[in-house]
Amino acid sequence: MKGEVKKCVLAYSGGLDTSIIVPWLKENYGCEVICFTADLGQEEELEGLEEKALASGASKIYIEDLRGEFLTDYVFPTLMAGAVYERFYLLGTSFARPLIAKRMVEIAELEGADAVAHGCTGKGNDQVRFELTFKALNPKLKVIAPWREWNIRSREDALEYAAAHNIPVRQTKRSIYSRDRNLWHLSHEGGPLEDPWQEPEEDLFLLTSSPEAAPDEPEYIEIDFRQGVPVRLNGVSMGPVELVTALNKLGGKHGIGRVDMVENRLVGIKSRGIYETPGGTILHLAHQAVESLVLDGETMHYKDVIAQKYAELVYYGRWFTPLREALDAFVRETQKFVTGTARLKLYKGNCIIVGRKSPYSLYREDYATFGEDDVYDQSDAEGFINLYGLPMKVRALLQTEGPGKLESQGPDYTEFKRD
């Protein structure tokens, strides 16, 4: 036995890795295993999980619908922050992990468990996200990470272990992608995707149509926001789950939200991932459109700086930290007047902003117009430019009248003579 553990709560998806972890924990730690599955929108992936977990040797399984909490407390705050990791990734897996880990800690305390376990590999980000949450919420729990302990080194090894223990799994040696799905996105890694030059096969995609197969006519939609939170689609009030589900269908139909990127994992490895985030892509662009009307320039520019740091905190598993909470306070303040409507055109993989309006809009057509107006004295611009450019003027004068030299002047070749 590897250690003294009485009862362990396992983050259980029913996939290849967690399926074989149940018997492995019992064999190597001699402990009771309680599985926990968070329903975050995996849909058909949840079918038959209870029977499978119990057949694998678990004493019980919790399957809980956390979709509303997921969107309200994790997804939408990140959306309002404008957080995107490395330009493209909308953090679909990243902010799911702290919610799952938080509930695992609560179940461990409820069940009197002394350990928690996960199926994350030692090469990935998810191990960090789970374990930092465990440390933040209950550092006394023992953490078991089988991928860092056992002698299984590949998915082929895992398939053989599953076969030896009569555990049915969906993966085969022909289709060996690693996937993570929730209401916000679907990620694909592994297999042929490990070659970053290789274009993914079309049958890889499960949520989105190819742009070529998308409808030939564009579709217009309107999304209403209230203080940064999306609340209506095409004039119909919807709760978070209903709204994101509807947008996923619309975006998927029009081939929106596909991302193919090579990202930098926290552990220092580059990895290639394919993401499908149809509804999330639409909401991200729509939210930006309304923000562009109501935030002043200085606040918006500083918020863009905050967004990058926020994305790093989420990606790195540092959700339960004072800094993330402090950034949330800043973001909430910026969202007080982010109320309005964005109009978008969906067409063959493109999500195009075509209109935006807000009762708190700072945009004034009478000031911005190129036509004749009575509110803006263009001669005022001369004084502004003189003051705004004063430091540059003083520096240039020093260079020309003092020992310096203007940057615009090139090197002096007069001392060189042609042979």
C-alpha cells in the first residue's frame, strides 16, 4: 500500500483516465472511493456514469448539476473581465476546474474523507488548477495524483489496464483524442493533433459546422446585457444556461468559434489544442461592442491590461486568490453601465458586429460627425497639439541646438570617398 487513506473523493468524468483510477486507488491505497461528477453541460457524456462508477468499484457517486453556478460565478465574471489567454483561448476548461475542486472539498468534508484524487497528467495545467484549489480551501486533505505515481505512461497503456479490469471506455486506439466538454466549450488534444502542421480532420469537430457547410445566408441576432451580464437573446429574456445553450446552437450552425492554437502551458510545455466555443465567441464580441460605447478611453485601456492578468490567473489555477478577488472588484465597477444591445451577423465562421446601442452611451454623433457641426471648435486642436507635443519639441530643440542629433538624420558618409 502506498499510504494510509480511508476514504477518497475522486473527480470522475467516466473517461479513460478516471475510469481506471477507481480500481487503481483501491488496489494501491486500500481506500473507499467516492466519485464526483459535476454536470457542466457534458450532455450525453453523463449517460450511464452511475452504473459505470459503481461497476468500477466506487462505493457511491455524486452527480450534481452545477451549470448555473458555473456560468454565473465563473464564466460571466471572466467574460466581463474580457479575459482571453494568449490571444485566442476563452478559458473553457480553466475556470471549470476550481468549481469542481471546490465541490470536491465540500463533499470530502460531508463524507469524512481524508483524501481527494484527480486524473490529470503531470504534464498539464489541470493538476495545478485542482490542487491549488484544494490548498486554498482545505490544505489538510491528502491529494492523490495517479499519473504522477503509477507506471502507466500512455493512453495505450491505460487502454490495456482498462481491458484487464473489464472497464468499458469510449476511447480506442483509432480515436484517441483527449477531450473536455462543458457548456462553454469543447477542447480536443492528443493523437494526430500533436503535429502542429497537421490540419485537423473535419470529423474531429462536434459542436460546429465547417464554414464551407454553414448556411449560405447570414443570420442576424441581438443580445442584451445588463451591467455586463447577458440577459436576452433576440428580445427574449433567458437564464444563463438557456441563453448559452441557444447561442451554442446558433454559433455552431454557422461554424463560429473554432480555434486552432499552440499555447504555453504553465508547466513550461507548448501544446496544440483545438477549441470549439460557439456561444462564448459570440458573447465575447457582443460584450466588447457594448463596452465600447459606455467605457471612457482611459478606463477601457486600463481594463485591457487587467484582462491579460485576469486570464493568466484563471489559466494558472489561481482562482481563489486575493488578487483575483481584487480584480473582480475593479471589473464589477467598470460594468455598472455596461447595459445595452449588440447586433451581430453570423455568416460562415464569422461573427461580425453590425450595431450596438446603450442608454449610457458616451458616443455623441454631433461631436463625431465629419459633417458640419456647432459643438466642436476645430481651432482648439492647435493649442492641444502644441501642449501635447511640447516634450517632443523640447527634445528636438536640444538635439539641434545642443550636443545632440535628430533621430531623423541619417549617418554622415561625407568622410568616405569612393575608390
